[in-house]
Amino acid sequence: VWGLGRVAALEHPQRWGGLIDLPETLDARTADRFAAVLAAPGDEDQIAVRPSAARGRRLVPVPAGRTAQQWNPTGTVLITGGTGALGSRVARELARAGARHLLLVSRRGADAPGAGGLRAELTALGARVTLAACDAADRDALAAVLAGIPAEAPLTGVVHTAGVLDDGVLDGLTPDRFDAVFRAKAASALALHDLTRDLDPAVFALFSSSSAAVGNPGQANYAAANAFLDALAEQRRADGLAATSIAWGAWGGGGMAGDDRAAAAARRTGIRPLDPDLAVTALRRAVMDGRPTEVVVDVEHELFVRHFTAVRPSPLLAELPGAGASRPTGHTDDEAPDTVLRERLTGLAPAQRSAAVLDLVRTRAASVLGHPTADAVGADRAFRDLGFDSLSAVELRNQLNAATGLDLAATLVFDHPNPADLAGRILGLLLPDDGAGEPDADDLDQARVRALLATVPMARLREIGVLEPLLKLVAAEGAASGGEAGTTETEAHAYDESIDAMDVEDLVRAALDGNSHHEG
């Protein structure tokens, strides 16, 4: 529930209240403390209430210079997802560290792509390798695999790397989509826990995700399943058993978040892909470190904090470097974003209002997609063709909500065919009682023309015969301005020079708006 809740906080920030963990038995003292927490002011939204105290959750950096013993495996080490991108990297590291027997469990076993080459590579490193075709969530099949471990190489380590992604916003997730992700992550981990409990392996490592620790829009099912892994590690430690759940950021070179789009999205949140060699070294240290849960990410702190507090405050991140420089919303209570934007729009002509909101949508869309400017986001181009999916849709919604103060749906790119249509909807919501609140066709057409012309290179405008009419329009405006009393020849010459310095966007603005390019 906590993993799912952290994603809900990011996907539906305006409706979010928080997460509170209560003890199994709620006595009068704890109930009073619970009531006090609910009534307390402030932004705390992840709290554990106990009879002795109420504690807020924090993500805390590991002290610099900490050293820990590295895991040097002996006996048999079982790796789920053993032939996958993550599992195979772990297997190579453990083979180099002297593992005697690697039991690689995957759905296809020896028939998995690359399995034969992996076996040969690990054997050359000195390890004995067993490839087992087994769904780790199938307890009978897993028990049979465990029964085949040779007596001379008893089970000393378990590394659970298996997992399935099925991303989507909360509103679109079905029980079946939760079940598939939970089976690979949570059900498999629970089966490993139950069936190896009496074998008491010295290492029981669970590959969790940073999405469970801090949330990630579009990954509610994945975050929830990985939060289960974190809780299982805590429970095992409380029972005196070995356990370490590591909430990884994206790994470079392949893995659960290895595709280019996911990696680009992660970078925009301040999370860089982990170097795989450093990651497996971190694994060998983490399992010997004494902590049941750790978060291992390569993070740019200030960007990370700014991204995750863009739509609401997050005390969880308060102790990270860069947290002090972060402003959750970028405005004060007396200067809400919708008020500022409405005031700005009210001062514009109807066509300019349409253009201003369209520019906002295109700029934010470009930011989400990783484009340096809005030129790559055509006003009439479908959001799907631009590259939007359910995850980037949530990110765009959050950016637009922060900029406008509106409560737009996470499905906005699916509800509106293109940026121009979405801009019209936003303008109507911001100025519902204004005659321009629902812009007419001419206003929208002019906004589209502005946006489209601004994306065309100057040479292409000249080639298709559009540049000359634009220049004539600008010159006509300049002539009209030059005819006014008090305009000198020097001022007219300066105006001509300003035309030469214009880029396409300035030229279009000057042609359609007259002298507006002179304004500061």
C-alpha cells in the first residue's frame, strides 16, 4: 500500500492526504497520538504512529567514507532472473569473486537467449553453473529446484532479480496488470522466503526499486510490489534472518529500466543510469552492511528534489542535499499560478491569449520529451506521434498543473488530440466567463499559424515564398510607425536593423502583432 500511495501522491497531488502506519493494536495513548497527527499543521505525509512517538519518514544519505566488508560467496548462490540483464551481471561478479556454484533460475532456463554463452563465460571464470527453467512463484517447481542443490555446495545466498514491468497510470491499471507484476516480484520473493527459511542462507538479497522508496508516476503496481520486498526484508531481519532489499535506480546497459525513453525520463528527474560494475560492487557491500533496506541511485540531488517536489512538498526528501534550494510550487500563497496566468492572459488580445497558452503547452511538452526548444512540438501533431505515453503524460500534466493551478487529468494527452486542442481547453478553464475563454476558430487558426511558422527554418520560408510577404508585413508596420510624429530617421534606421536581427519566431510575432517586438 505504501508503494502504491507514493505513486498516487505524484499522480493525484491535489487529492493526496498522506500515509499513516498504525500498530496492530491501537490503545488509547496511540489513538490520542494518531488524532494529534491528523490535526497537526505542516506537510508531513508519511508517518508511523507508535505509543512512544510519531515519526516522519526521511531519505537520508549514507555518511561519506563508510566502508563495509564485501560478500565473498561460497557454496551455492541462487539467482532468480539469472539469465536476464541484471541477473547475468550479478552472476559474473559473483563468479569473479569465487562463487563455487551458481544456480540461475529463469522461466526458460537453458533455452533463454544468451544462456549458453553465459554458462560458458561463468564456467571459464571457475564457477559451476546450473540453468533451471522455473517460475519462482510456483512453489512446487521452486521446491524441486532447491532439492537439487548438491550437499557439498549448500545454499549460502539468494539474489532475487526477477521482475516484470507493466507501466500505466493508476486510473488505467487493472487487477490483472497488478497480478502479473506482483507474481514476478512479490509472490516469488515470498516463496523464496518460505522455502529457504530452514536453509538459513547467509545472504538474502532482494532487488527492489527506487519507485517503491519515493514513487514514480505510472508505476503504481511496480512500486507496490517492490515495497512488499522492502517490508519482507524488514520482517526477516526482525525474525533474525538475513535480508537486504536494495531499491535500485535504473541500471545502465540494460535492466528493468534499460530502454532509451525510460532512461531519458529518469535523467529528467535527476536520476542517472547506474554504472553496472559499481552497482554489483554496491550489492556485495550492501548485503554485509547490516541494514535491511537501502536505496542505491546515481542522483543529481538538486534536480531530483526539485522534480519530486514540483507538485507538492515532500518532507521525505528534506535531508537530501539541495532540498533547501527547492521550492515546491515556485509561488507564494498570495500569488497562485492560476492567478498570475489569468492576469497575464486578461491583458492580451484574444488571439494572443490562444498563442500564449499554446506556447505554454508546447514548451512544457518539449521539456517532458527532452527537446531543448518547443520547435519540435507541432501544434497540430498528435501527442502519440510526438512520443507521449502514460508516464510522460503524467509528467506533462504535473508541469501544466504547477504552471496553471488547474487540476488536469493524468489522461490529458489521450483526451485531447494535439497541443492546440489542449491549449484551447486550458484557456477555457482559466477564463471560463470571458468571451475569449472558448477561443473561436480564427483565434485557434492564428495560434496554429504562429506555432507552425516558428518551426520552419528561414531558408525554407524563403524557398516556399512565405518570407517575402512576412518581411513586407513587418516593413509596413515599421513604415506606419515611422509616420508618427516625433519618429526620427535614426529611429527608423534602428527599426530596419532590428528586422535583420530577428529569428523566425520574432519575425512572425512582428508581422502578426505589429510593434509588439519592441516591448520589453
